[in-house]
Amino acid sequence: MTATIVILLLIFAALGVPLFVIIGAGSLVAVWSADLDPAVLMVEMLRLASSPNLMAIPLFTLAGVVLSKGGAPERLVKLFNAAFGWMPGGLAVVALTSCAFFA
């Protein structure tokens, strides 16, 4: 029974049904197959949605877009290339320092 529902959800995903509908339906199927009350799923989703850590995702994306539009990544890579590019293995050092700075 559950395998049939999973295949049906995969077919819906292939037909272009929005991903949130597929994930929600899959969650409901998993809750029902575990013989749990569907209210448990709603309570858990409310707990996850009210988490302050969830706000970090759009803010992190916004910071990346602002940096990208301003041209900061190219300038920082040029700066680190001028500072460390002459060293043996300079490309790796430039890549690591650039990634460390962005992180």
C-alpha cells in the first residue's frame, strides 16, 4: 500500500506538482503508516517554523546576493591572489583564504 502511494507521489512530482505538496503528502503518508495522529505532524511543523534558526536561511541568501551584486567576491579574490598567489601552491591558499573569509 505504502509503495503504491510513494510511486503515485513520484508520478505527481514528474508531472510538475509543486514540491511542497509532494513533501506534505509524503509526510502525511508516513504519519498514517506509523499509526500516529496527524496532529503530531502539525505540532512538529509549528515547532520547526517558530525556530529562530530558520530566519538565518533567507538572511544568509540576502548577504550572498548583496555581496555578489556589489562585486566584492571578485575584489577579495584579487586581493588574496595578490597577497598569497606568489607562494608555492598559491592557488590553493587563495581559494582557502577566500572561502574562509566568506564563511
